[in-house]
Amino acid sequence: MKNRSKGALIIIIVFALIAFFTNPSVEKHREVVKTKLNTLMQQSLYETNDGNNSNELTKSFGAALGSMLGSAILDPFIDRAITSDNYIFFSTTKLTWGGQTKEIGFGAFGNVFLSKDIDNSLKEQLKNVMNSNK
């Protein structure tokens, strides 16, 4: 019985060490949010261009131009608005906007997972950022 207990303890310790050393940094959290926002922006631009009955070349050009401009606007916003709380073995992704802070995801084992219901919130924030910079 003692060998099983020692084996279980060793497995738990190894698991905890892996979780500790692979806990994502705040930069990783920001990178995942940037990727998500860029995807949402691409979808939004494509849907906007789709409603204009434009051809594929125009849609692609508009999406590429929007992506470049969006990155210039969104990157500073994300660097200010996204933070991470480190809980040693995992971390949480937080979005602060208008004085309110929301947990929008968590990170563990080198990965960051955003909440599925965050799309609507990020789309709203994206609209606010784009409108405030006009």
C-alpha cells in the first residue's frame, strides 16, 4: 500500500510542477485575445463588405486593410485592458473596460482558453474602440 501512496504522490508532484512551469504569462493571454479580436474583426469586415454586394477582390482588400488598421488600434487597447491573475498552477484572463473587470478566460499548461460567451462582449468592445477612434 505504501508503494501506491508514494507513486500517487510522485504523480501529483510531477503534475503540479508541470502546471507551475507551463502556466501562461500575461503576454500569452494578450496574444490569445488579440487573435480572437482579429478574427472577430475579420468576420465583421467581411459581413459588412458582403452586404455591399462587392466582389471577392474588394472584400479581401477591405478585410486586409481593416486588419492592418485594426491591429494598430487594438494592440494598445489590449495591452491596457487585458491582465492576468496568476494562481501558481493556473491563471485567469481579465478584461477591464469602463471601470469594470470581467474574467474572460483561464490559462493552464501553456494554453489560454477564452469563454465561449465572450464573443458578444468582445464584439461590443471592438465596436466601442473602433467608434472612439473615428
